[in-house]
Amino acid sequence: MVVFEGTASPLSELDIRRVEHKLRVRLPQDLKEHYLRYNGGTPRPEFFVKDGEAYDVEEFLPMNILNDKGLTFERTYTFLVHEKPEFPQGYIPFACDSAGDYFIYSVIPGSFGNIMFNSRADYGDDDRYIFFLAPSLREFINSLTECPEGME
């Protein structure tokens, strides 16, 4: 079972509506439900394993409060979606790894709800800079595990 450590102050539905209004985006219901339960934080266990790769989920980005790196869900969304033309449109960044890459939620018809990974090091390589991890947020979180031996 996955637990979240170091979460920020709990959110209300009004808090989430304010974030949606500020960002001019409608957050998917399962993402809202997750944030009502856990506002940011570090999942334990923290690794998502796929195709022989282990992706560390350093933290889910908190809403309405800065994390220790000065990031929030809102700041990250604004920076990536509105100020970085290379960031793919139709995705919501919600978590980051220890290298500063992002786990993103697809709001694109046809892949809505899919959890993807966005690798900044691979911008320009259409096959690598964004790729599929899980079909839903729930499956993504439920698939988190300890880092398998030999993948450290």
C-alpha cells in the first residue's frame, strides 16, 4: 500500500476551484480527489518500474503552498504550460523525479487520464521526451514499489 509522507495542509474543494480558476484549467476528477486526500508529498514506496527502467517519484507537487524547492503545482503548471514552448500541450504536470523531470496527466481526447513521463533531456526526440507509463492515476499510484535490486 502506498502512503504519502510530508504532505502540505489539506485542501478543500474551494481551494481546488480557485487553482482551476487561476490556471484557467479544469482538473480531472481523479486528480482532484487525490489532491483532496493528499496535498503533495512523497509517496512510499516511490518507484514506478516499466520496461526495465525505475522512475523515482520524488514528490507530488503541493497546491497553495511552496515545497522546499520553492515549487507549487500552480507555479510548475504556469511555467511549463505557458512559458516553455517545448513542453507538450494537453498535459498537466503533477509530480517530479529527483532529476527534475515530470510525471504528467494527459487531458488529450483519446489518451485522457493516461499518466506519462516527460524527460527534459530528450526534448526534440519525439519517441523519448514524453512516453506512456500507466492508463490512470490510480494504477500509477498502486504500481509504485521499492526500487528493484540492480536498478539503483
